[in-house]
Amino acid sequence: MEIRSRKEALAAGAKFYFTGKPCSKGHVCERYADGGDKGRCRQCAKERVKRALGRYRARHKAKIAADSAAHYQANKAERNAAAAAWRKANPERTRAFTAKWQEVNREEYRKIGREWGQNNKDKMRAQRARRRGSEGFHSEADVLEILKLQRGRCAMPSCRKKLGKYEVDHIVPINGGGSNWRQNIQLLCPRCNASKGARDPLDHSRMLGFLL
Ligand SMILES: [Zn+2]
Ligand SMILES: [Zn+2]
């Protein structure tokens, strides 16, 4: 930094001047040529602002926390979109982050997966069906409606047991080219569902007819 007086700095149109001498706090740095910040050096000015900010934050702690939480909520969609865009633009790093997170949080990850599966049985079935080359989607609401149409009973004609626990069955099995659309869904008691698996899929669906 060039050593010059305040007068010289002002004449040169500069914002700061530098005497090379320490301030009362021992900082050797520039000062405001226009006498700003009460003639403090830049370092002293910076520390003053920091102290003032600290005092302000201490006084308005609750309000700042509330504002920050509100801001966080209000910008949720935007934030998620930005994060999604970043993930799309950085697939490699996203995969690495995800893998790392899953590795570190293995138990948590399994738990989330289990809970998601419990709450999204329809999506799980669609995913399994897709993996086996079948298309279609039926919702949990569809399943409940089918349960009502079956009057709460097992769809197997020879059974018709009142359903407590029920299993979602594809009338024409996925392996036999059946879809995952609701027209191909029936609800069976666990016993009938287990015995159906052993039968020839086409015979079985012929025997049942399309109930719904
Ligand atoms: Zn200072
Ligand atoms: Zn049954």
C-alpha cells in the first residue's frame, strides 16, 4: 500500500489513505479518506460492524430464527427445483454422494426404504411389474375399491373367505403377459395366493374368469 496523507488521497480521488502507522488498536491498515466511520481504520470499522451485528442478533434472536424458518419454508419448491437441476447436471457426483450417504447411514437408509415400501405398495408393485416387462399402474385406492367390489371376500370362487389380510394378485400373471392395470388385479387370501403360484397361469386365469 502506498503511504500518503488523507489530503493526498482526497486529491487523487482515492477512497482510502494509508499512513503506515498503527491505529490505537495496533492495526496497520488504511483509513477512510472522507473521514468515514469516525476516522477508524478499516480493520476497526470491520470489527465495529461485526460487534453491532452480534448485538443485533442477540437482541432479535427469536425473530431471526422465525424469519429464517419462514424463508426456508417459503422457498422450499425453488430450493428443491434447484437441487434437482443440480443433480441432473451432475449425475456422477450425485451418484457418488448418494452411495456415500447410503454407506454411512446404512441402517437409516434401509429403514427409509422399508417405510417407503410400506406406504407405497402400489408403486412397489408397479416397479416389480416393470422390471418383469409388464406395464400399468393401479393405486392403493383402486385396491380398496376392488376390496369393496369383492365384498371383502377372497376372489377365488372355491374360497370366498372373508378377507382379513389380503394379497394383491395379477389375474393373468405378469410372467404370462398380464398387465399391472387394475383390470388385472384381484385380492386373494394368503392361502389362495400361495396355491395359485403353483398352478399353470393360463389355466388358472381361465378357471377364475375375469372377475372384475
Ligand atoms: Zn484499527
Ligand atoms: Zn382364498
